[in-house]
Amino acid sequence: MGLNRNFLMGQNGDLKGIKAMMTVENTSSQYGFKNGYFGRLSPNPLPNGVLVTKCYIGSLNILNLAPESIKSCTINNITYGTFAPDAALTSYLKRNVGKTIPVIFHFD
């Protein structure tokens, strides 16, 4: 893990913008990743020790991110805040169900 952590620190600098890969899945009207329910995220926990529990679009096209230490994430080169409604993100995630996409998690 030490070597992997050093490699990731080189990629991410101060570990405030951390790259991960999310396999998009869905259940009902939710698309993305919810720990233990649907989708996958790797690595999880992230190199800064944060266990991501939610990164999905739910009803009303609202982005759910948890824990609250995650301030926003970048998907498809667009940065979204927690609870931000976005129909374009919903469409993107729906088109990518079953695929693995890059996600960058942003912290303070």
C-alpha cells in the first residue's frame, strides 16, 4: 500500500482532488454508485482514507455525495457539487450503465 499511496500522491499532489474509477449501475431511478447497494468504486477507501458511500444521481436529477467531506466531484470533465440538480449528468450516467468511468473527488 505504501508504494501505491506514494504513486497516487504524485498524481494527486495534496490528495484534495483524488481520481477513482466508478462502475455505473442503477436501481430504480438511481444511477452511479452507492456503497453496498449498486455500482463499484476503486479505490475505496480513497488514498486519503475517506470511504465514499454515495456518488449517484437520484430522483429529481440530484447528485448525492457522501461523506460530507467530499465537496464536489468531476465526471465527464464537469464538476458537480453535492445535491446539485443536473439533467445532463443523469443522461450521461444512464448512457454509461455497466461501464467504468473516471471520477475525481474534491475535498477542502
